[in-house]
Amino acid sequence: MNNILFMEPVFKSMIWGGNRLAINYGYNIPNDNTGECWAISAHRNGDCIIKNGEFRGKSLSWLWENHRELFGNIPGDRFPLLVKIIDARDDLSIQVHPDDEYAKVKENGSLGKTECWYVLDCDEDAEIVIGHNARSKQELKEMIERKQWRDLICLRSIKKGDFLQIDPGTVHAIKKGTLILETQQNSDITYRLYDYDRLDNGKPRELHIDKSIDVIRCPHVDAKVGGKITRFDTCEVEELIQNQYYSVSKIKIHGRHIFEQNKLFLNVSVIEGKGEIDGIPLKKGDHFIIPYNYGSYELNGEMELITSHI
């Protein structure tokens, strides 16, 4: 039987990062400006190492290349998804992502970046940027040229447990005091539209105004999220989103429940509580992949988990 694959996260220092990845999850972070935990990743900019079993010490990208049977022998030149936890102590830059078609041409064959956010925690008055107020590309260009950021950008209040889908072409930014779990395409392409005139090592960070204008969708339309909730005696499964790139769900466990792993692979992140899977201890902050053809598995404990698959 294929083993469950537990990941060793990769951490990224950012000027807007903080220390909540250590406080909330007990991670051994590199410094107090740690903005990202790449929790399940086979990207060259952060390739997770397997922590257990016969593949201990191997990277997820190596497994993808050499043991495709663990992922149902799906085609493709890269593992399709990337799961992160983001700790925003300060505001992130206002940004936008390209779709597959644009990224393939303009970014050396990269995938585009479709992503979604589950709010793990946030300050009481937290907000995010999602969308813009320009009605046309021309109006968008004019507002950017005049630096009318306050008029252009849409702000939205958020609370713990909120879920948001960020389609390519959507202007967005995580703001300070927010901790999110992000599920996305396996891509690291971001176009920075505005960075509050901040300096990093004495210099402003690079902006990508022309590419941003190219890909921003006008007018903005909110993506639809949410799906059915299935309740059992000891668990609840809520569909958060299903699209062509991923299906993301939230599972609440209070006791024992048996599930069937009938996907090509299943990414799992423990976001609250503790328990076990098939007798293996689990705690908040654990991330793992249940491989193809694993069969049934039992979750036991008091936990909340986010799952994703293609």
C-alpha cells in the first residue's frame, strides 16, 4: 500500500511577513519576517521534502518525475497544485496574476495563477483588496497613471473562516493582520501593480504596470464560491470551490469517520485541533498527500482540515 506523504514545509522571508507561523503552528521559522510557508509544493522556488516512509528525504518534484503512479499517472510536466500559509503582518502589494495563455507566452512557459484563500485568522477589523472600480481598460489606465489608488481599489471586510476565489485578472492584496491558507496552481508569477511606495533595502520593489494592465479584467466580476455541505454523525464536509484547476473542501472531524481516497491525489492541511489518520498522529500545521489508490482511511479526533485535488 502507498504511504501517506508528509511534507517538510519551505519558508520564505518577506518584508511584510511576521512570526505567527511559529506562534500558531510551532514551525521553526528562519526569522520574524517570515511571510510564507510553502506547505505542499513541487515548485523550483520551494520544493518540499518528504518527511517519512520509503521516500523520506526525496523532494515532491522528484516523486512527480519518478513515481507518477502515486498521482494516478496523470500527464503534465509539473505537479499541478501548490498549498501555502501566508502570514501578513503588513500589507502585501496590490497585484494581479495572468492566466495560462498569457503566462505561457510572456513567462517562459509558466502556468498562470488561479488561487483561492481560506482565512485562518485575522484581526477584528481586517480587510482585503479584491477587485477594482474601473469600468473599462481606458479608465483603468487613466486611474493608474493618476495614481488614484483609493478610488480604483475595492476593499472588503473579512473574518476567520471566510473563503475567496481569485481568478486570473483579479486585482487583489492580502492586508495586515491576516493569516490565510492559499491553494493555487503551481506557479510563482505575480504582477505588482502598487506597493504603497515602500522601500526594500533602500529601493522600491519592481512594479509590472504594463503587464498588469494587459491582464486585469474590466469590469471586475466576483468569482462564485461555495457548494454543498454534507453532514455525518462525526464529521461535516463543506465544498468551498470546484473549478477546472482544483476542488477545495473543508472537513470538520469530531470523533471517527472513514473516507475513501478516490482522487488522483489528495492534499490535506490540518488547520485546527489534533487527532490521527490511520493511527498516525496529526496536529495543527501538518500537511500531507494521500496518494492515488490508497483506498479507505480513517480520521479520528477533533480537527479541521482543508483538502484539495484536481
